[in-house]
Amino acid sequence: MNNSPKLFRRLFQLTIALLLLSANGIGDEATIRIDCTCQTKKNPSWCEINVGDFAEHTYVVGGFRKPGEPLRDGELATFCKRHADAICQCDDVKRFKGTIRQ
């Protein structure tokens, strides 16, 4: 059997699909940097009780700017919590905040 026509048709379909994907700009989102801050204590069990003082730790997380409205404060806090450094001992989202670097 001669599979050349089927192979040619498959290669043509693949080429068209790749051209459509590149024309749609997939992966072309602008990058952003988010300055995140967490309030932390030396021991995670101290986070919800009145033992020790909170210290602030700042770290930077890279991401992609998605179309639509910019992230609100609560969404930035959740983003920062999800990407927290190991130094951030407290788990409550209220201990996190973030700002988008301009």
C-alpha cells in the first residue's frame, strides 16, 4: 500500500494547525512581576496566638498578564500565598499581600 497521500494530508493538517496556533498568539501574554509580602513568625503554631511578633518578608514572583481586569487585592494575596517562600510560616491568606510592579 502506498501511504504517501495519507502522510501528505496529515502533514498538511499539522502545518495548518500550527499556523493557526501561532496566529492566535498563544504564549504571547506579557510577563509581570508581583511584589509579595507575608507576615510571618518563627513558629507556625504562633501565627494565630499572641506569641512573638510578626515579621514581614518580601519576595518577587513572575507571572503572565492575562486579559481582562487587573487582579484585586484579595486575588493578589491568594496568588502570593500560593507562591509563598518557605520563610512564610503563617498559612492564613490575610497574612499575604501583593502589588503588581509597574
